[in-house]
Amino acid sequence: MSRILDQRFLLLVISFVTSLQSTKVLSEWKKCGDRECETAMSRVQATTDYVGPDCRYLNFKTGEEIMVYSKLSRKNENLWTGSKGKDFGYFPKDAVKVEEVFIAEEVEVLTKETDFLCLHGDKYAFE
């Protein structure tokens, strides 16, 4: 009985640590095409397959096209945000090549807490 309780406690701790990582703020600033970050900045093509570490990241295969809507700045400049079909998330800029630029002049804005939550269907999932 004690061993079962120890295993359950360990699973609870692992679950808690994982949920903290998946809601962690990746950067306090981002660059966008407009102040609301609603305008696509560019169209890129994946140069490699990518599977992100959690649900905030966009998974893709080599050759797929992605629309870029923001780029994290200052603290974590290597992550961009974009969409592929109905999927949306973060991905490393080194995994793509720029095909077409729509917005040349970027606007730097503060990130919001909701920028770092997982979106499942039509609602946010608080991990």
C-alpha cells in the first residue's frame, strides 16, 4: 500500500512540474506586424521536421508552409509564432526559410499571459 502511495505522489509531482513548464513565459516582448499581432508578417517554408516540447508549439514537416504572426524578442529571439491550417504555435526560426515578407516594419509589444497558454479547440487550456 505504501509503495502505491509513493508512486501516486511521484506522478503528482511530475505532473505539477510539467504543467509549470508548459505555462512558463517564454519572453516578455514580441515583434508583430501591427499592435494587435493580427496581421501576417511573412510566409515561411519548413526546412526540417519539427515536433515541439509541449502543446504551445507548432509541429510541422519539411516543406509545409507556415504564416508568421509574431516573433519573440529580447529574451528569446529564436522563437516565432505562426499557423499552419488551423494549428497555431511557437517554432524555432532556424527550422524555416522565409518565402515572402508581407510586413517589413515590425512593432515591438509586450506579450500577454494568454500568449503562453495551450489552445485546444475554441478554449484555452490552463495546465
